[in-house]
Amino acid sequence: DVKVTQSSRYLVKRTGEKVFLECVQDMDHENMFWYRQDPGLGLRLIYFSYDVKMKEKGDIPEGYSVSREKKERFSLILESASTNQTSMYLCASSSQGGPYNEQFFGPGTRLTVL
Amino acid sequence: SQQGEEDPQALSIQEGENATMNCSYKTSINNLQWYRQNSGRGLVHLILIRSNEREKHSGRLRVTLDTSKKSSSLLITASRAADTASYFCATDHTGGFKTIFGAGTRLFVKA
């Protein structure tokens, strides 16, 4: 079974802190994604990556950065957390052949910024 | 926005009844997927239907796609309490490079 794990289920941080969200997949997938999910807005893509050291902006990249140093790991970084970044963050991965394949999701990290 | 829109936003039914959820989108697609999300968890892929397909079945799930109306429906037959979840449609658009998720339908199945 594909497994996508995220470093924390719940996280509470203070405004201005630097926040790292880690995602690891064990299926050798080339594609990895970071989404945030807010009530009534569905999933919005923050960043995605098609390969190691490669990243592309999604719909809402402002205030976020990412890192993909190894194929299995995709990190989301909030350089200076703000209260409007309080949200559920979901990581996903999929195999090559473009993004038109089934995405496998992690359990999510619910981040609260105070 | 190319975002798919699910309808209804919320649905409450009795166990054993059928549940139908609809999804509409705005631009041409390569395929459409349905995902389920249990409360506070990640999404789980249910079924994918390609643009040249009109209907697909998987167990108690039936998905239809009408590209002329830019809409899809997900039917869950003989629903169970364990089907209580949010259901999302996700579209991969022609000329696009990412999957676009709708806001979801919250389904509640009463035992």
C-alpha cells in the first residue's frame, strides 16, 4: 500500500515563527503536492514538484516555500507564520505520467497560528 | 475559475438509501476523479473516469460523465453509516498541468 506520512497531525505556532511541515512517501512517486484545505474552499494547491530539486508554484504560493532534496520527501516552509495560514495542510503524491493520475494523500496537518 | 462545483453542499440520508452527488466544471477535461475524505483525515481516491467514458462502476459506486453538460454524478447505492464523509470531484483539464478540486459534498448517513 502506498503510504504518505506527514510529520505532525496537529501543530500550534505563534505569529512570526518559521514552520516546517514534512511529507514522506514510500512509493517512489515522482510527483508531490502541497494543498491547504479551508471550509467552503476545497483544496487549493500551494506548490508541487515533478522531480528532485524541482518545484512549481500552485494557485496560492504566497507566504510559502518548498524544498525537495530527496525524491521521497517534500517539505513545506512557512517563513514567517501568520494567523491567516491557520488551516489543514495536505500532502499528496502520484506517479509519473503527468498529474493525471490518482493522488495519494497523507493524513493532514492541522496548523493553528496564534 | 476552473474549479469543479459539487451539489448539494450537504446531504443527509437514511442507511440503505441511495446518495447522489453532482459535480459541474467549466472547461474541457481529460478525466474526472472522485475522492472521499473522512472527518479530519486525508483524501482517498474512489474512481477515475476519462473524458471518452460515459459511465463507470466500482462496487456500490456508479459515476457518470456528460461532457456536453460539463457535469458528473456520483451515486452510492445502499448507503451505510460508514459512507458518512465528504466527497470531492477533481478535474484534470485539457492543456492544464494540475488537478483541480471542488469544495466537496458532505454526506451524512443515519443508521
